[in-house]
Amino acid sequence: MNPHTDVGTADDVRTADLTALRRRRAELRESINALENAVAAPASARAVIWGERVHAALTRIAEDFREHIEVTEGPDGLHQMILAGDLRLANAVAALAQEHEYISADIAAMLAGTEPPVTPSDVDAVRDGVIGLLGRLVGHRQRGADLVYEAYETDIGGGD
């Protein structure tokens, strides 16, 4: 904030927005790590418990990803801020928004597929599906970090 006027400058607002974005990215990364840990745990002879853990991690991912979409696509969200500063990034913004739809559908399908009880015969398919989802989430986060870097020439922690 500008100490002489108590009104934030555009740079203050952008810094606050990017700080909030970094925090949201860290929370989503923690959820991704929890899901990776859950799916990597041994499942033989304990498919039901394994499935419950994976389902809980997917529930957390679903919540965090919904919040991610709100922060990026909302009326005062990141995408609007980027487009206000540089319309040449419109295609990249649109591509990320489209990915939100696909990833959200993947999360919903994985949640449905892990409704208890998960049986031993379900484990391989669930594991493969979650591994694919993890790859899409990590790729999406990286493309988002690249977009923010291109828009603001600042790193928001894409490789974390």
C-alpha cells in the first residue's frame, strides 16, 4: 500500500494477487502430493482401506481444484487480469480454461470410481486413472505458471 494515500497501487494489487495465487498453488500441490502418496501405497490385501485413502485424497483435490477454477476464471480472477494486460495471451487463457473442464470431469469420474468399497480387482484401473490425472494436473499447473510468467515476468513456483 502507498503509505501517503492508504490506497494500493496497481503494483500493490498485483503483488497481493500473485501472493494469493502462490498460496493457492501450494495448497493444490499439497493435495497432489497427498493423492500421489495415497495411490502409491500398497493395496494388496487391503484394497478397501487403500481405496478409502485414495477417495479422501481425490475429495481434497476436487475441492482445491474447484477453488483454483474460481480464482482463475472468476470475474476478478487471474485470467481476467492477464487479458486486461495482454490480449495476445487470450488463446493460452482459453486453453487453460478448457483444461479445467476436462480435469474436473476426470476428477469426478475418479471420485465415482473410488466410492467405497474398492475391491482388489478395481485397484489397477483406479491406480492407472489416478496416475493419468496426476500427470494432467501437473502439466496444467506448469502451463499456468508459464502463462503467468509470460504475462508478468515473475515466477509463481511452477516447478515445485
